[in-house]
Amino acid sequence: MTTPEGSISYEPKDIDDLAEFLKKNKEKYHEIWVILIKKAYVDPQPVSFDVAVREAIAQGLVDSRTKTLDDLRYAVRFTKRKVKKA
């Protein structure tokens, strides 16, 4: 097993694009920052926060925090779920 690289950021075009990106990169990177557009600027959004979180959870990732990038965009951090040891 290889150690994941640090971090990567990605701005998906739509949910299918996000799903494909997460599938390809969830094992490769320790954290994935998904860049989303604020609803106040684009409605409907290419990918909403709720849809992004649902897709990430389906792929074994969890969201942990968000950060504002500028007036238009923000990023959500996803990491792999920690395996509970018995």
C-alpha cells in the first residue's frame, strides 16, 4: 500500500465529473478540496454542497471543513473515513 500524497483541489463541471474525479483520486491523496460555486451567484449550481457531500460519502469520504476562496467560490475538504479498530 502506498502512502497518499498531500492535497489536491478540483472544481467539477457537474456531479458525474465529481464522481469520476473522486473515484480516481480518493486513494491517491490524503485530502481533496472540492471547489464549489456559491448559490447566490449561480442557480442552479453545477454541483451543490449537499450533492457533493452525498457523492463523497458514497465513495467512503467525509467532509470536515469549508473555506471561502473568493466572493464566488468556496472549497469543501474531503478525506477518507477512518476505520474503527475493534
